[in-house]
Amino acid sequence: MGEEQREKRQYPRVRVGGRTKGRVTSIYDASLLDISLGGVLIEHAAAVRPGTIASLDLDLPEKRVTLKCLVARSVIHRSEAQPDGERELIYHTGLEFLDPSEETRQVVSDYIQSIIADGNGNRRKGEDLRELLPTLQKLELILEDTSKKLKEGMVRTDGAM
């Protein structure tokens, strides 16, 4: 399903990991989980109906922007215990940006580029990207070897060895 969903996306997403905050239709607070030029995935505690139009205020480092959005999907992700013993539902909601201005698109694009340049977007807590280098180098060697064998006809592509 994740593979299928990626193919449908017009823009690549960048993991934000909740470090940017926003407010949807000035009713509830939300944390951004990921962002693209086409929309965001947010986490929040208020139910929203897919298909509705919402206004998203994003507090980005450079500027606060307001985007008109379509609620593409909203699902219950988990529940959290509250201090009073009650449980609160936490939702993950996909919002699609509707006709952002060129200036707003540029601000969002700059924010995405800053996350990519910072290298923190897809990193798990405590993970150093340098730790992945030996694994990536091994994978590169395996791919080169497999490619060479394919060219020489030493590897079958029908799944048999």
C-alpha cells in the first residue's frame, strides 16, 4: 500500500517529525509529520471529516503562512491517556493544498529544502546518518556484483538460482 500511495503523489514528502506546529481552521492545534509542495500529514486530537475544506496556519521558521486545504483522509492513529483518566483519540490527517500562491509555495519549498539540508527530516531520534555509510557501501558493491552477473547471464531473472 505504501508503494502504491507513493506512486499517486505528485510531490515527494519530507518527514518533519512533529517539530513544526500548525493550526487547522483556527479550531485545533496540530503537529506536522511530513510535508510536500502538495500537502501535509498532521497529527491532532480533533475529528475532521474527509472531503471538507480547511484552513491551515503553518508557523514556519521564515514566516507564518495560511493555506487553504482539502481534507484528503483522516484516520484514528492511537489513543492517549489523559491526566483525568480519560482516553483521547489521536488522528493522522492528510491535507492537500488548494491553489497556494507562488509566494506561499516558495516559502514551503524553502522550508522543505532547509529540512533536507539539515538532514534531520527522515532521521530517527539518535540516528547519525554517518552510521548508515558502511551499509550503503556494502549495498553498492552487492548491486554492482549482481549487475555484472546479470550482464554475463550468471543470474536468472525468473526467481530461480
